[in-house]
Amino acid sequence: MNPTTALYFAALTTAQGAALRAGAAGAAFVTGVALASLLWQQALVALGALAGSRISPAARTWTFRLGYGLVAAYALKIAFPLP
């Protein structure tokens, strides 16, 4: 499960705690969250595979670099927050 998705749904369960106390409602909520996360990840995989098979090797190299660059920039932002 995506950590951001987990935090979002944790906030929802905190706000809706009374409604989700019943075993069936809580189980349905957790099942729905897991299925939604799984479907989202599968959609990303399918779109990535489709795009990867259709773009040129040069474009694939640049998108690869851009993606890793964004991840590295985000890691640096987290590691060294601005004052």
C-alpha cells in the first residue's frame, strides 16, 4: 500500500471512527482501501508498460533520468529542509 494513501485513509478513519466501529463497516473499509490501492498500482503498471513499449529508446532514457532526478531532488528536500 502507498504510504500517502495509508495516511489519507488513517485520517479518514480518525474522522469517521464512530461509524467504522462496527466489525462489518471496518472490514469493508479496509477491504475497499486495499482494493483501491491495488487497482491504482495496477493501472500505473499498465500505463507504464504501454508507454514504455511505444516510446523511443532515447525518450525512455530521458524519462528515466527525469524520474530519478525528481526522486533525488525530493530526497534532498526531505534530508535538508529549508529553514
